[in-house]
Amino acid sequence: MKSLNLAQAQKLALLSQGLPLASNKGSAKAKTLAAFEQLGYVQIDTISVVQRAHHHTLWSRNPSYQLEHLDQLVAEKKVFEYWSHAAAYLPMSQYRHSLPRKAAIKSDQQKHWYKKDHDLMASILKRIEQEGPLMAKDFESANHKTDGWNTKPTKRALENLFMQGDLMISERRSFQKVYDLTSHVLPQDVDTSMPTEQEHARFLVLNYLKSHGFGTLPEMVYLLKGVKKPVQQALSELVDLGEIEAISINNSAYYACSDTLNLLDKRLNRKRAKILSPFDNLLIQRKRASAIFNFDYLLECYVPEPKRQFGYFCLPILWDGKLVARADCKVDKTSSTLNVLNLVTEPSLKDREAFFVALEEELHAFAQFNQCQTFVIQKVGQRT
């Protein structure tokens, strides 16, 4: 069994994630699509104190990323919205692997958030068939009673139709979803065949390992329902076939694709700092980030303000192949300023002078990405 130290594991994880910079050739939009294909998904989030997570994650891999790329790729039917471990944009090339979840939800083998009102769902589906794409606000609920999340019955019905595959999101307008019939949204050449359980399990393994470099069974099935047993079987089969192999990292067992380890021969750009989204694919699984990067991270926007250590929306900062700091950032649109309310470095950060030179360059770029003219660091500290 091959054994990697933590430095090698960190390098492998970063190169597999296209960080700190991807080097794909082609147009700016082509690089964005390439990032999708490499990552497998990009999580959607509504928090907007800085650019939303889906834009941020793509910009982290493609410095020439433009906000309109996402809408363009959806319009061109190269990317679609559905569910990964959470709401996400996914490459259309992987569409057929969204079908097992849709079928499970439609047959009630798997539950989502909302109880189904089949009569209301049927009437909504009929109206979209007759009128074309519609938004939630286009429906007047006969019963205006909402649930505990203030969600109207028609919105719940739309989401159920979306999750079970009858509807897709054709576009967003001011971040609001526009629903249309799946048959109208899908490109003609997309593969819509239902994968077998074995096919789907192998996809989950290989897709995860391609984008992360290495992984464990719990990481591969993170927040996915009903797939642990087939994925475990797929791991054994793929090892027997020689497509993946067991490796050891810091005395813990992982799996990796047999050819992925060749990435260790490539150069990693250690001089460039990169400000990451809290929902970035690299560290969305906090236990993995802690084990591989020794970086304990909690998104504190969900923590009561008096209990916050670092701030409402602290962004992890990558430099020298490590996660070495976090910055609580907020855009002030009135003054066109990116405010770094609190910058906290890790005790492991050694060459602080070189780091701050790299960080200043990154903050200039990040401010520009956030449509700000300047940035201000208001407070600097070190985690003890």
C-alpha cells in the first residue's frame, strides 16, 4: 500500500481541485465549464455579503470568470440545477446520475422536505404545460397558509415537482427560479437512461476521487441517502479491477485512482494566495479539512453573535499549499469597498511577510470580483 505524508496529500487535494489556479486553455467561459467538469458540482447559496458561493467557487478556479457565465451555461444547456449533497449547479454531462434520486423521490422511497399535495402538483404541472416557464410568484395559492419556513403551498408543490424530475430550472431572474417542463430544458443529445445501481455507485466513487484526489467511503456518500452499501461494493470491485487503490495518509486509510497519484509530479503554485468560499468544494466536509489541512472551520453566520470567534462570514485563505488564515468580509456597496472586518491567521503561518504580500494582491483581485474599487482591513489577529 502506498503511503503519503500530509504535505503530499495536501498537494494532491489542491491539484485535483484546480487550486490555487486552474491552467485550462480556451475562452473564459470554456474555463468555467471545465471547472464544473472537474469539480462535479458547485454549491448554491443565498448569502450575499460578498459574491454568492457559486460565483465565488468558480472564480477561485478561473480568474477570468464573469458572473454571466453561469446564466449562459444554463441557457446553453451545459449546466443544470439539481441536488448534490445540497442545492447545486451540475454539469449536464452528468445528468443521468441525477435520475436515481429523482425516481426515489417520485416513488416516495426517499423523502425530501415537503409533504406532497398531488392535486396541487398536477394543476401546477398542467399550467406550466399550457403557459410555459413560470416562477413561484406567478401562482396564487388558494390556501395561503404557510409552513414553519414561511413557504406557500404552491412553492412547496413546485419544489416537489422539481425534486422528482418533472420540472427543471430553465433560468433565474434576480436569483428567483424559473420552472419549466424537464423535456423543454434538456438538450436533445443528453443521456436520459437510468443508470443501474452498480453504474451509479461506480460513478459516485470515480467522480469523487477525480475531483478530490483521494477519499474515504463516508466522504464519498456525504449527505447522500441509500447509497452506502452499493458504493462500498463498488470500491471493492474497482480495487479488483485496478482502477483505484487503497493508500495510507498519516496512518489513515483512503482510496485514490491509480493514475491520480501522478499529479504529485506536477508543480503547485504556492506563492499565490486564494480567498475561498465557506461552501468551496475543497472544505465543505469540515472533518476532511481538519484531517488533511489541520484547519478547524465553522461558518459562524449560524452562530449567535455573542458566541462568534471570528465573524459572520469568515472566508478561508489558502497560501503555500495550506489553509493559513480566515477573513470576515463584507461588501459596502455605497462606498464600493470590500471591508475585511477581521483577519485572523493560523499559528502554523511562518513567513508572515510573504503571506501578506500575496494576500494584498489577492484582496485587490477579490475586491474587483466583488465590484469594489478598494479594500480595507479593519482588524488583524492570530488564532491561539
